[in-house]
Amino acid sequence: MTPDSGPGEQKGQPGLVSAALSGLCPRCGERTLFEGPAQLADECANCELDILSLERGGRFVGVVTMLLALVLICAALGVDEWLRPPLWATFLFWGPVTIASVVFALRFYKTMWVYHQYEERQQP
């Protein structure tokens, strides 16, 4: 991988979902994009890319979270109407599903934004 390539520029490179799940840096491709489950690192530990400067404009995470909450609430109401599970089963199922969905959505959104900003800055 060349230092200036993104996840979708060359054949064999991972897609955006793989980059989000693995936390791949847009410059070097190492797993250094995130330092927490959905928290971006300040900079890449490998190539020292300033990740926070790329993420500055991506402040719509609240909108992403609210849209995801709407989808999850509708799904939970639909499942409740269809199956009528006991309350303990509802919490046992929807608790982990909600946490996993929010973490994945935030990782995907932040990765998409960072990669977009990185590609914008690379173009002359």
C-alpha cells in the first residue's frame, strides 16, 4: 500500500466497513485509527497522521445516533408486537444489540468522515 492510498483506491484494499471494524489508518493502513471502541486516536502511532484535524467537521454523530435509535425502537416495538417476549428477554436481547449497533455506527461514520477528509486533502 502506498502512503497516500485509501481503503478503496487499489485492488485488494479493504472496504470502508473493514476499515471501520479494524480501525485502519487512511494513510498507512495500520490499526491505529481508534484508541477506544468509538473514540478516534489523536494521531496515527505508525505514520503520525493527525487524525483529529481530519475529524473536526464530522460533528453529526448525534444525528447518526438518533437515527439509529429510531430504527432500533421501531424494531423493538415490532418484535414486541410480533413475539411478545418477556421483559427480561427483551432487555437481554436489545441491550447488547443496542450497544453493538451504536458502536458500529459511530465507528463506520467516523471512519467514513476521516477517509473522506483525508482524500479531500490529498487532491490538488
